[in-house]
Amino acid sequence: MAEKRKFQAIKGTRDLLPPETELWNRVEQTARQVFGTFGFGEIRLPIFEPTELFARSIGLDTDVVSKEMYSFEDRDETSVSLRPEATASVCRSFIEHGMHALPQPVKLYYTGPMFRRERPQKGRYRQFYQIGAEVLEALQPGLQDSAKNTGKDAAVDAEVIEMVMAFFAKIELDGVQLEINSIGCRECRPKYIELLRARLLEEKDKLGLDSQYRIDNNPLRVLDSKLESEQEIIATLPHINEHLCETCAKQYAEVKRQLAVREVSYKENWRLVRGLDYYMRTTFEITARGLGSQNAVCGGGRYDGLVEILGGMPTKGIGFAIGEDRLILSLEAAGKGHVAKGCDVYIAWMGEKAQDTAIHVARTLRQAGFRVELPPVEQKFGKALGQADRIGARHALILGDEEIASGKWTVKTLADSSQQKLTEAELAEFLRKHHGSPLRSADT
């Protein structure tokens, strides 16, 4: 007889179970609520896309495409990949569905799993979850950058940052720190990259292997190095914000002014770069407490031209992605991860008539939004109360022959063992008084 295999979740993935999933739902519902107040609508995207979509948008020389994507050949011999991020998918959808013809800008948000084959560690998984948003605005033919357009872009950038900071405030995330930078555009960034590459080549022998490789392929990523041995060298490298063209410099200055008007605190970080090729100008990152050295919970920036790279018309874009796994860890570390356990009412019943009444009241309370546990078979009241306590119920509703005959039902509050007799109408009012509105929301 063959030995039975014990199946387990694949390395880098895990199951999310109740009651923890209540916290995940609360975070996601808060995002929907806050983003909605800024005029964003939800987009739901496929989990896999043509591999070329990510190769063209993210860049063949990035670690994501060259090392981390889960790619495979489909039955029609086309290469498809599990999505490592969602911005490229949103842009593909923007093109495919002709969203350039909609009132501009188009503001979208998403939630869901992403996939990268990285080394698993605290807050980093191979199947991880993101909450993100994108603002896309198709350009009129012939429209070029100008001081006026740059000011408009800066206002959009600042509002997007204001929105994500409002979300973090709503969920009471501790120790939130916003860092911003500008990484220039197609005019000034290549010149800075060549200057940076030349300076890095002078120090090549003192750098680690990853940074040596990046000198040729993506020198901006050297600025993001966390190796202690490289920090002294990086501190002497030229700052990109000292090499911005006039348009980029004006746009960056206006972003900072707009953030000040919106009362959003920030810190400038000249080393802040994004790891994906499509970013330009405004970049930002948000960190939180309780995550150790890997403390970033959100990253984003502007990516004008990405839609055009993917075959669409010239389009401006900015967006961000929140690492939901790390966000949840930070909330839990700060003691903000408490979720309600069990149910509001456990119905303990004995007798056929009592079961009929129990089914009726369970349906009524559930329609009102209360969480109700109704056992399928009758139990002795002592056993039933023990079960109610084990599952964390707040109240036990006791229904027996006496309660049915009198119309007065026994309600026991398990926290203090107090109990009282209530009619059906009084029961609903009692529960509302003790629990507020029964409808679960992002505010509860």
C-alpha cells in the first residue's frame, strides 16, 4: 500500500485563516472606502498575462523579469507569467478597453495576489498581496510638457500621495514616514546615469557582485543597496536632484509645494529609486514601524509613457502599490490587529418547537447583520453554553419549552454571566444597544 502523502503549502506561500482574515478584510474595505472618496473605481485583473507584457514594461534586465517571474509555456506554445505586479496589467487594460475615450483622467484601484520567486523572509512571500491605485490620462495629440502641464502633473502626484497617507491614517498605522524624490525624465536621467556609471566604475573593485553587475545594467539600483560595506561609497555619489532638467526641477518643486498645502509631511531622499524601468520624475516610498530593516509598506511614482511603450497612445500615469502582508504585520506589531472573534449570538435550543423558533430568530438577526451560530442539533444547555464560550460568542440565546410558551427568551451575556428575559423585539434592541450598528464596516 502506497504511503499517503502529506500535502503542505508550497514554500513562500501560506494559508490565511480566520480570525486573521477579518483584519485583512477590514484593511481592504478601508482602502475601498478611502479611495472611493477620491473618485477611484475598482479594476479586477487576470492573475496571469503574456510574459512579453512584463518584459516590455518592467525591463528585461531587471531582477523581476530575469530571475523572479513564474513563467510557463501554455498549450498554444505562448509564454505566460503569473503577474509580479499590477501596473503593467492596468495599462494593458487601459489600452484594450479604449479607456482613452473616457473622461480623463481614469482613476483605478486594485487588490489581490502577486507572484515573485524571491527568498522568503519576514513580510516577504512568493505569493504576496498588494493594494494599489493608478491614475492614467491620455494626452491630446501634439501636447508636450510645459510649465503649466508640469504643475498639473504635480497636483495629481500630490493628491495620490495624500490619498495613500489618508488611508494609513484611517487604519491608524504607527510610525508612518513618507520619503520623496525625483529621478528625472528621458532628457536628464540618461545623462545622470552616465555620470553615475562613470563614478561607480572608479569604485568597482570595492563594490559587491550585485552592484558590479548593476553598473552596466541598472546603475540606479546601486543607490538602493543595503550592504554596509557600500554605504560610504554611495554617500559620495552625485545626487540626481542636482542634475534634473528645468522641467523636472519645476515639477519636483511644485510637488513639494502641493504636499505642504495638503499638510502632508515628507522627507527628501536622494537615494530613493524605483526598481522598475518605467518610472520617471516623482517617486515615493512609505515606511512603518514594526518591520525591522525591511520596513517599506508602500512604493510608487510617475510613469509617463508606459502606455505608449505597450502600444497605446501617449498617456501620463502615476500609481502606487501597498504591500499588504507587511502592512498587516505592522498593524499586529503595534497592537492594532485585534479582530472580533466568535459570534454575536449563539442560540442554544431544546425541543422541536424551540428549533423552529431558533431558525426564525437566526434568520431575522442575520438579516440585521448580526453574526449568529445555530447548532444543527439540540444540546443540553450546559454543553451549549460551554460551546458558546469556546467559540467566543458574546451572548447565548436560550430557547426551551418555557421560553417558547411565555414569549420571553433568556439572553445570557457570557463575559459577566448576567442574564435577562427579553421578547423578540426587545432582543434586537438589546443587541443594537450593546454592539452599535450590526452592519460591519471599515470603521468597526
